[in-house]
Amino acid sequence: MSEIDDLVQKLNVNIPRYTSYPTAPQWNQIEKSLFHKKLQDRDAAQPMSLYIHIPFCHSMCLYCACSVVLNRDPEKEERYVQALLQEIELAAELVKPGTFINQIHFGGGTPTKLSVGQLSRIIEVLYYHFNVLGDAEVSIEIDPRTVAADEGIKLRSLREMGFNRVSFGVQDTNEEVQEAVKRRQSFDMTKKTFLKARSLGFSGINIDLIYGLPCQTVDTFTTTVEQINSLKPDRIALFSYAKVPHIKPHQKAIPDSLLPSTVDKFAIYKRAREGFIQGGYTAIGMDHFAAEKDPLAERFHSKTLLRNFQGYTLYSGEDMLGLGLTSISFMTDGYFQNRKELDGYYSSIDCREVPLERGLILTDEDHKRRYVINRLMCDFSVNKSDFKDKFDRDFDDHFEGCLNALNEHIADGLVENRDEAIIVTKKGEMFIRNIASCFDEYLQKTANRPYSKAI
Ligand code: SF4
């Protein structure tokens, strides 16, 4: 095996993706009154983002690790929309009137499984209760299979409702791979939907891909990368297949024998990363790519990117209000997650209570580590004097133990510990989760790691 193959085997441990710190397994039961207070105390002039979760899907893609409710009953979806509208009203009663919103994102599940009328009612209620800024980013995740059959009518309606960004789920364009994961979506369908969205004037189009799926090889995925490059999306997310059958039992239907080995999976990832960089994209973090003129690339170069549950973001107000089943809010210094079962979610809403299940208030130490992990994930570096300015602590003194843990990665040429900064090398960029984990106090203390593998 080559040196890089050895490294891949060594670093392929269970590790978080760091869309939050502390990560979700550390969150516990939390008082609803705390959440109320965070919302009530917010300064209305400080913009926040909204995340709306629509959990329904028509059928299960075998790789899926999202919070999904399989459903083909329109009445069930209408029941959910009504509860969601009530939840929006409950939250709006808690925040100060006129609270500014700079970003709205609809995720799932499959948000476009809802009808145009249902989506439009949700948007209307959001705009009624909140002060959505004129230049707000309003985005939605789209399964092309839900908008391909109507000659663009639904896509046009989304544009007219005010959505200005779309994210298309593609995963892989190869038919054998699609068959193996039970998600059939021809490239022709993806291309037509993509071009329709372009012609309708969506200002940003993302494409989501997954590497490490059954039947994938470097060659098949290189073709996928070339096809996606030919469309010229503004952003590409290239996620690792998160194999967590203990949490998502439907994944057991994918035989291990069809999955690429760890070394092959990394080779697929590495080749795809090179393909997107050669195609003119800036690599952001381990798994995101932004076109040269995309604001995300500009923010990456100026080291002003931020990270939240959806990945990378431009928006400076960090607060995010999550609405809907399982959705997560971040308010000032705390994470709050909604209930995960539909019945429990409905019973809270019916009692006019926020449907909160668990959360965590960050300690001072959590804030310091969250800052360092976020800078590493966003900038591939941490400036030690910036840390000192922010927390009034010497970086090297404060993180002595973490720097010891980092030594192994320094020896492998993944990162440098200079006097002024921690700098991740080009090789280390592909292992950024491993490097960031040296600053994760909880991970170091726990043997139970319910995360997917790093590669
Ligand atoms: S991958 Fe997307 S469409 Fe497929 S089951 Fe998961 S959320 Fe639904």
C-alpha cells in the first residue's frame, strides 16, 4: 500500500462532521423556558436565519441518513403544514416584533413534495410574521424527480414565491449506482431541470453529490464529475456516504460487497476533488466547492466564512431558528432541537408549546473550542492572535493538550503549528475533520462515537 493509503486507513475513524460544536450526541433535555428567554431577549435588529424542515419523501433512497417520513397520503402532509404554521406563530409571538431575517432555507426530506399552495402558505406566514430583508437568501432543496414532469410549472411557482436559490439532489449520475441505491434519476432529467432553473433566474444553483456509494468506481464517478462540471452549478456539495445502519436500518439493504473499500472510496473522493478544482471551483472545507465568482469563494479567500447546520454560509448573524420536525435552532449560546416523532411534535403544537426535545447551553470552554473548530473547518487555519483578542487567553497555553494530540497530524504532514497560526496543508485539507477533532473535548473523553467514518 502507498503512504497515502496507509494514512487513509489510519484516519478512517468515527468522527463528527462539525456542523455544530458541541455535537448533537452531547445535547440533553433542556427547559423550554430557556429557549423562550433566548428568543425574547434577542435584538430584533440583529438578523437571524430560518430553517424549515419538511420531512416527507415518496420513497426511501437506501443511502439516506436524513430525518425522513415516508408518505404518500396528502392529508398527512396537510396536517403537518397546519402544525408548522402554528409553530411559526408560536415562535413569532416570542421574538421581538420586526425581527430581521437574512436567510430562509427549506430542507428535508423533500420540501417540494408539498404542493405549490402549501409552500406558498408557509412563505406567506413567514413574511407576515418576520421582517424578511429584501436581499435575503431564500433557498430550497429540490429532488428533481418532483419537479421534472410539469414542464417547469412548479419551479416557476417557487421563483414567483421569492425563492432565489435551489439545491438539487443528484448524488451520482451513473445508472448502475442509482439502481443500487433505489434512486433512479436520469442525467437528462437532472440537466433539463437544472437548465429550467437557470432560465427562471434563480441566482444560485447547488448540486449535491455523494461519494462512496455502491457500485461507484473512480471511472464512473469521474464521468459524474464531468457531467456536473458541464452544467456549471454555482456550488457543489460532495458528501461522504455516511454509513450508519445502527441509526438508519434501511442502509442494511446495501450489501457491503457492493461498497468501495476505504482506499477506493478515498480515491473516488480525491479524483472528484481534483476534477472540480480543475473545473474552476474553489474547494471549501472537505466537501464543498464554489464557483470562482460565487460569494462563498470570495468569503473563503477573505477568511470570513461561517458554518452552520446546512454547511457553509455567508451570513454574519449566527442565530438560526429551526422550525418543523427535528429542526435545530442556535440562539446566542445554545443549541435547541425539536422533537423527532410526528405524534410528539403534534401533541406539543396542539398544547401551544414549542416542540422542543433537547439542547445544550455552551460553556465558556465550548465557545473557545467551537471558535477554533469553526475557523479550521472554514479557513483551514486558526490565527493565534485573533484567538487571544477574542478570548483573552494565550492559544498555546490554553490548548497545550490539543497541540499534543495534533503532533501526530503534524508528523504526517497534514498541519503545521507555527508561532502565529495553525495552518492546514493541502494534504491536510482532505482530513480536516480529523484535524478539527483534536480540539473536541468531548470526543477525547468518550469511547462511544456514534458518528460516521471520516473518509
Ligand atoms: S435522499 Fe433525499 S429524497 Fe432520498 S430519502 Fe433521503 S431525503 Fe428523501
